[in-house]
Amino acid sequence: MPTQIIGSFEVDGKEICKSLELPWKQNQRSISCIPAGTYDVIKQPPKADRPYSYFRFVSVPGRSGILIHKITYVTGLKGCIGVGKATADLNHDGLPDIIRSGEALAELINLLPDKFQITIE
């Protein structure tokens, strides 16, 4: 069973960045990627516990608190989607990690509207 899923984040058919998610585990909170589908997403301003802007999924059946945010290692994911500009095995564990995550998130923040829909395939 895979320990992570590397994908891509596309806007209007153009790849903007890479994505990192947990594998499918029956949509279980904090340990599974989200199911395929189309979802509403909103931009969130920085908060005390997350001092940068990020995105929040509005309604995923059976789940809440799913974000698109900065990440480096899959161990930092709790059912959210991490983004970055590329992958590399930073900690030499044989698994790709995400690099230049802040750059990718900033690009998405500047590119995407405050509210939009995302399709997960």
C-alpha cells in the first residue's frame, strides 16, 4: 500500500505545482486523502497558528478541516493537501518530499480567487 500520493495542481489545464496527499483509507479523518469529486474551496487569511494564507475545503462528505497548505514531509499531513514546486527525497527515506512549498502556495494564493471549485481525480 502506498504511503503517499504525489499529484499535480492544475489551473485551466496548466500544471502550477505538485501536490502531496496521504493514500486512500476510506475517507477516514486525518489519515486519508479526500474522495474524488468537485468541492468548494475558500481562501483563508493568516491566523496565529498558521501565519500564512491557505485554502480550506468547504464541504467534503464525512470530513472537516481539510486544507491546502505548505508541507515538506508526508508525516506533516493530517488528511490535507500539501503543495510545492517539485519533489526530492530530502530525508533519504526513499519517498519523495515536497520542496519550495511556500513558493507554490504563494503562487496559488495570488492566482486563485477567494472562492473556487476544485476537482480531485
